[in-house]
Amino acid sequence: MTIKNIKALLLGILVTTALSVYTIGCADDPSSLGINFIPPGDTTGVRIFDSFTDSMPITSSNRILYVNTSGSANLMVGKSGSIESKGLVVFGNFGSDLDSATVQSATMTLAYNNYYYPASSSDSLGQMSFEVYKIQQYLNFSTITVDSVNSSSFGNVSQGTFTGTPTADSQDVSISLNTSMVKDWLEYAADTAYANKNYGIALTPNAGTSVIKSFYSGLAVISASVRPRLEVIYVKSGVTDTLYTDGSATVSLVNGSIPNTSETFNLQAGISFVQVMQFDLSRFPQTATVNDVQLYLTLDSANSVFTNQSNNSVFAQFITDSAGLVTESFQFNGGSSGSGQYMLRLVSNRIESPFARWLVGTTNYGILLVSGTQNIALDSYTFYSEHSVDPSKRPRVIIKYTPRVNP
């Protein structure tokens, strides 16, 4: 074979190889024209949509979604800034045979749960001070929220008082209660038609407190010895005896305001403040298959408060009715991803991504962002909003998706 023929053969091989590579590249990533010739349901490779570069408008608003805290191990009492918490307790298990007994003394004992808000060392040493008032009406402790009570729900005559500085975990504090009130509890236990009902008591902070602290609640599982207890010394039929009970239901009623700025929003547990966030999908491929969704939020750490019970988690829930902030029970979990950012992955193998559901026509009410401790503690997360003057701190959505042909 001549040199001229060898050169021609090599040139042919190079051209054929180049055409093959080019053809393979086109098959993996077809043009917008070529995608129309792919059979419906076939994928065309994973692509990425980034709200920072592909323009997805995000809007949000801060709301209050009052929560019930009866499932918490904390019975929170106190005041800090605009946030205030009453601790409600109702004792039971008195038996039905102590009617007409004379109550000589009644002592309530509470065990400190080493929880305080805010979370500085000075707060851990803060003084508690509260009054004990009667609850004047029936309240369902398992469902009650702070917006369902008013000033008439509680009495205004003190039935006991406490001022002190508990600092050690499980440290007991004792409060003497009005014996006439406790006698009414015994009478009511013997006869539910008795006029003075046992609706429980409210531990209400007074001017002597500057911190919110927590006692163990009636649901404390570590030991019955740390639950609220009541000791009653009574006389009946000339015999002096003592009644002990740790049977109680508890709930904390937390209220307050959080100052959102023009650039930030707050997720405040316990009350709670939540964020409704909506995403404009008009510029996202409407026939795409959503593979992964990551929502990034930037924390304003200087204005956030994390307590010693923080789990550093944020939850997102699918909103089904924006008027009542109705959500599905399933939630997407997120947490700190470093560098002051939190990341929520809005996909799951248990439920379809909100983004995928919106693309097929489900009404887009957005998602609800809540603190991971909203029913149990008082953590406060401050995040930068879509109005931050620093664009890099605004909420960011990154979606991995697969283009598909319209069926």
C-alpha cells in the first residue's frame, strides 16, 4: 500500500470516529427540536434548574399557627421580652372517698427540667416568679392552643406563689396551695355534681421573672418522681392521713410577637410562627419528571435562638388549603448543611414531591416551613427572605429533572 493510500485510510477512520462521537452526544442530549421525535415516556438525561440562574420567583409570608404543647416534656413558665408562657396543670387520682375531709396542707412539687429561654448562661441563672390561679372553665389540654383562651379563662385571686432560681436538673421546688381550693378538688372527685369544679391551675409569670424556664411535664418518661406531684395532708373521721398523687395533665400556653425585618423571617417554636413559601413554576418545563428538589435557606445566626434542646431541624409541609393553613401530616425534613445554610430535600420515597404535584395541576398553595421543635420547645430560627439585599442569602431552589415528551 502506498503512503498516499495509507493517509487516505487514516483520514477516513478519523472522520468516522468524529461522526460517531457527535452522534452519541446528540443521542444523550437532543436539541429542543429532536426531543419531539423521542417516544413518550423516554428520558433525555438529567438536567438542573437553579432558581438563582434560571429565574424562579419566590414569594413568602409569615403567619402564626398556634400549636398544642401537651405532648412536650416541658412545662414552660416565664417571660422573656415579648414572649410569655403560662404552665397549666390539672391533678387527678384523688379517689372518691375524701368528701367532707378537712385539708390541713397541700403542697405541689415541680422538678426543674434544666431548660431556659433565651439560651445564654445568664438566662440559666435567671429568676422565676409566678402566681398560681384557678382555671375557671373546662379546657381540653390535649388540643388547647393559646388563642382559645382569654382573661376570663383564669381567676385573679392567687392560690399560691413561687419565686426562686432553679438551676440543677431535677431540682425540686415546692409551692403551698390554698387548702380550700384543694378541698374542692377532693369534693369534686367524690361528686362530679359538686359546684366548684377541678379544672386545674395556671402558673402565671409575674413581674419578678425575666426568663422562661421549664419544669418536667406530666408526660415526663425518665421517672415518675420528676412529674408534677401533689401532697395533701387531711383529716377525715378524726384520722389524719396523707394523699400523694403524680397523676396530672399539663400544657404550656405560649404567646408573643416576633419582629420580622424587611429582609428576614422567623420560625418560632412553641407559639408558633411559620412561613408560607410559594414558587412560580411558569418558567420550569411543565412536562418534566422531578427527580430531586433542594431548598436552601440562609440563617441569620445573630438573631436566632437555639436552646439546649434544639434539634437544628426545619420541616416543610404540603399546604392543601392556604386559608386555614391546612397541611398534610407527612413532612419533609431539613437541617444545617454548613456555612450558615439549611437544606430541605423536598422529595421522598413515601410521597410525591410538591413540585411534581404542582406540575400535574394540583393547586399551588406553597409549602409551610416550621421549626423542628414547634410543639415541644421555644427555638427561634431567623432566615433571610427573598427580599434580602444580598442576593446570595435569598432562598434558593435547585431541581434535578428529566425532560419528557408530552404524551
